[in-house]
Amino acid sequence: MKPVVDHLQLTVADMAEAVPFYDRLMPLLGFDPARRSEATLEAHEMHVVEYIADGICVAISSPRSAFADESVHRRKPGALHHLAFRAASRAEVDDFHAALVAIGADIVEPPRVYPQHGEHYYAVFFKDPGGVKLEVMCEAPA
């Protein structure tokens, strides 16, 4: 089997905050706004929004009401630590950073080389409104 991720589904703290953020973010990552879908699954007590690109879908969903007051912590067992998207170049990472600033993203670490991840590992780290950590990176020499 070839290791290919088909889709990811992230539970976010507050859909009212997250949806507008992801609606601005996902097109920057190459997801087609025309392919966005949304549904409410009453049996699962879930509101879900899917962002689709060729070969992958990233969805965000609401928490169950029993967990609605819990905060995101990426170090909890079973939690997503962070999600990284690959850029083609350092310039693309820099341009993406500028776009993140323009949409009001919470920048955790600005674009730079992170030698602990590799000699040419260049990335920007940011969080969504509920605290989910995201990254755009490349491994290209300067």
C-alpha cells in the first residue's frame, strides 16, 4: 500500500469562529471554494464543513456538547499535535505568511529556518481561532 492521506477531520472549539477563518485559509492552500460542502449530522451531534482539493479533503467539525467547554491541547493523548502543508519554495512560505497576517491569523513562529527539523527546513507556524496548530513548510536551500 502506498501511504497517501485521503482526508483529515479536525474538531474545532467553535464553528462560528472557525468556519470564517478556514473559509479564508483553505483557498490560500489550494482548496477550491466551489468544492466546499457543509452538513449537519443530527445522529452524531455534528456540524461539518469539508474543503476539497485534488487528492485530499480537510474537514472541520463541531465538538460534541459534552466536550464543548474543553480547550484544545495538542499534547493530550489522541490529539492532533499539528498539521503541516508543504510549499514549493521559501518564497511561497513567505507569501503565505503575508496572506496569514492579512486574514488575522495567530502567528506562533514567523518564517525562518528551523534547524532542529533539518538543515533547509523553512516554515511558518500559526494557530486557528480555537488553538489548532498549523504549519506551512518547505525543505529548500536559500
